[in-house]
Amino acid sequence: MSDKFLTVPHHTTGRKLPIPAASTTSIPSRCISPEKLNSLLNEKFPSGNYNVDVSQNVYQIRAPRHLSEV
């Protein structure tokens, strides 16, 4: 995986945060814009307990639960 992540306001340091019992969801970048993904993740996880890596045009999202629909 790449060290690139989607920048969100509460992750301004660019450091990955530990996510206890995380689930990984993969979403092709062609399916959702970065802005929409940012809004969705902030809505679903307001405490910011998620990480997003981008590799080969696919978002790899680690969060407390799987994202079933975008």
C-alpha cells in the first residue's frame, strides 16, 4: 500500500491513527470523488477514527466497521 492518504481536517498531521478492530473497505476511486468520500467518512465516523490509503486508484479505508454502500 501507498503512504498517500486522503487529507481530512482532523488528520492534519498525515499520521495514521490506530483503529481498534478495524474493517477494511476497498472502493475504486472512479466510484466516488475525494470530496464525497471525505464527507461520507466524516458523517459516519465523526471522531475521525478511520484511515484512507490510495493505491492504484483504489481507496483502502480502515474503519471500525465495513462500509457497505457509498
